[in-house]
Amino acid sequence: MTLIHRICALSLLGLLGGFGAGLSVSRSGQAADRPNILFLLADDQCFRTLRAAGNDEIQTPALDRLMARGTSFRRAYNSGGWHGAICVASRTMLNTGLQLWKARDADRRLRADWLQRGRLWPQLMSAAGYQTFLTGKWHLSVDASQVFETARHVRGGMPEQTPAGYNRPTDRADSEWLPWDEARGGFWEGGRHWSEVVADDAVDYLKMAAADERPFFIYAAFNAPHDPRQAPKQFVDMYPADQVRVPGSFVPRYPHEIGVYEIRDEKLAPLPRTEWSVQVNRQEYYAIITHMDQQIGRILQALDESGEADRTWIVFTADHGLACGNHGLMGKQNLYDHSVRVPFLVSGPGVPAGVQRDEFVYLQDVMPTVLELAGAAIPEHVEFRSLLPLLQGTAGDSGLEWRDSVTGSYMQSQRMITVGHDKLIVYPKIGVSLLYDLASDPEELRDISAAPGGLERKRRLFGRLQDEQRRMADELDLPARFPELVEQK
């Protein structure tokens, strides 16, 4: 067990004591009265897609209410992926507790090792005395029914897309593919929209869980708002395409050849991008998010009606973000904030209401946070951090120093680090490095590499990135590609 985990374990009683009466945890990890856990996970949802977080274009009333009654982390990140399906990496990290490159190695042994030894997050919750339930997207290489006590409507990476769903719209008259057309399948496959099925299952399970004395761990994973971005027409009509704002970072084509335009996600809209195609794609993105929000509202209402809300912790986040027209990109295979930052909301007994925090967190920090709430020991291999000291406001008092940076990786072609508000992106295959000041340029519009002091700032960031590479077992040799960024001794 790491020093950090020892400190967390020894201070567990004190940390949890402030989160509401009746929650007591013994040193053995068995709780007399543990909280329920409702974990809500979206797919492809950018951090900018909540109205309460500052986007006045979108309607997200249920998530806005959740944000108001709890604490949100405004700088929550996913650290990337080892292939184009970023969700596989994100969810493998989430369920193993390992950072990216170690999670990649673990992915090859999930069935033979992790499953058999009961090391996956839901299995650890079962061992801690929880009833465990999954509905929706899983996307790990192990059978969900062997990981959760109950699993319903287990989905793969995405609903089926159709050829007509790509390279569209070509112009304003293009209406071949419509998001409310149930004949197109996708989210409509099976006769009911998949987001509605997730809500149906969660609502039903809340009723079943009442008959079990054990606390519940519900893992409700929406495929939305992943493409095909389908929603009932009433939700699409809420966002007239010609009124949807074009992102400030819009360009017809990303100026650097980073090898992403051959990826499926980037083929959803015509290239070069047009403002109209971006407006339509964002219209449909907003619509499916608002429809999902309605389903989340149904789940939260059922929780309130169950009488369990006062002893339930709720966490909402997403596996990663999405460009959806920013920087000439449509997918998530890039390291701009729109694609690596996610919403992250926490609500529960004693969690400060209406608070927004700016510490760097990884979305996978939810795993040790929930294990700690459950009174379970955090395994020694877990590399993410429990958020309870931040939620309690005792991080400084306990002597724990919180992380001051986050990193991101995409395959062997992209790396990123953000320290404070300085952000460095490097593309080793083409020898390009970019510097952004997120305080003055949150949209990442201006590369300031050539500004006074730019090279010195890049060198400092590059040195920190190398430190993080070593810590995370990332073997990519960046100094060989960027000798000019190696700090001069």
C-alpha cells in the first residue's frame, strides 16, 4: 500500500465523519451503515455541455439540479487512449484503477487475471458487501454478467451506425439521415431509445434493491451522446440548426497532419468542414444530451421516491469529451480540452452544495473515492486518488499534496501536459509542439510558442511531461524528437 493510501486509510473515520450522521466505517473496511452509490456515466460528453456550467445554448435541467445540490470539479480529465476507441482505455482505467499505459497492459489480462482474482471495481464493491448492478455500456473485454451481480441490456461501444450517417450534411437540403428516424436503427434498435432503456432499468432496479438489506452500487452507463446522435424530434426541434453557434475554434481543416482524419469519427461530417455541417452535428449533439438529461431526471426522481436519496452518493461524469466541430475535428482522438475534459458532479450526504472546484482530477478518481465510501481498502495498485479530502476540505490538513498537473496521450502520436494554466501539446511524428495559456485563451485558439518567454515555458512543461511519462510507464522517447525542448543544464 502506498503512503498516500496509508494516510487515507488512517484518516478515513475523520474524513467520513463530516459527511452526515450515521455513516461509520471500521478499520477492517466493513461499514455499519454504508451509503448507496449511484454512478451515472455518459459517453462522449464534453465538459462544456451543461447549462449550469456556463453553456446557455443547451438545456440540462436534471444535471443542473444535481450540480446545484452538490460539488462539481471543473477541471476533470481523461488521460487519453492507446487506440481510436478512447472509451476502452477510459473504462479500463476506471475499473482497474491503473493509469493509461499500465491499464493497456492490464487490458490483455482482464479475463485471465483481473476477473479471476476479483480485482475489478464492481467486484471490489461486491466484496465490500454491496449489491452491484449494471445497465448500458460496458466496453471491457470481460463479460459484465461475471463482474456484476445483475447486468441488463449490456451494450457495446456504440449503436450501429449506417452509411447515410456519415459525411453529412453535404448542404442545407441534405435530409437523407434524420436523428428521429427509427427506421435507421442505432439507438432505436430494440424498439425503445437506449437512453430510455437505461433509465427504465435503473428505476426498476431501485425498486428491487429495496428488498435487499445491503447498500446498492448502480453503474448506469449511457451510450449517449455518442453517435449516431439520435433523439426524438421534439428534442432536436429545441435546437434550430441555424441558431446553433459555431465554435470559436472552427476551421475547415486542422492545420497539422496528426493522422486522425482517417478515423471513423472524423468521417461523420464533410471535409473540409462547413459551418452548416458543424451546426447540424452540434444540434444533434445537444438534442441527444437533453434527451439523456431527461432520463437522468427520471432516475433521480425514482431515487427520491425510494426514500434512499438521503443516504445515496451520486456521481455523474463521462468517459471523455468530444470535438464536435472544434479545431476542424469531430472526434475525441485529440488532446484539446474539449476532447479530454469532462463534466464531473458529486452529490451526497454532507457534500457541499453549489460548490465548484478547480483542482485537477481524473474522472477515474471516482473509483477509489467510492471504495473509500464503501469502507473497502483501496488496493495498492490503484493509481488514482480519492476525492474525499477535497470534498471534505481536509486535503491540506491531512498533509496530502494534491496534483498540480494532468497529462494526456493518444497512441504514439500525441502527448499533452497542463500545469496550472500552461498547456503543452506535442506531436512527435511531425515534430510540432504547441503552447497555450488557458487562463487568457480557454478555447485554445492561439499558439504562443513564439511569444516572449514561450520557449522557457515549453521547456519547463516538457520536463514535467517527462517526469509524468516515467511515473506512468510511458516509453515514448520525446527528447529524441524535441531536443530543443530539453532544458539546458
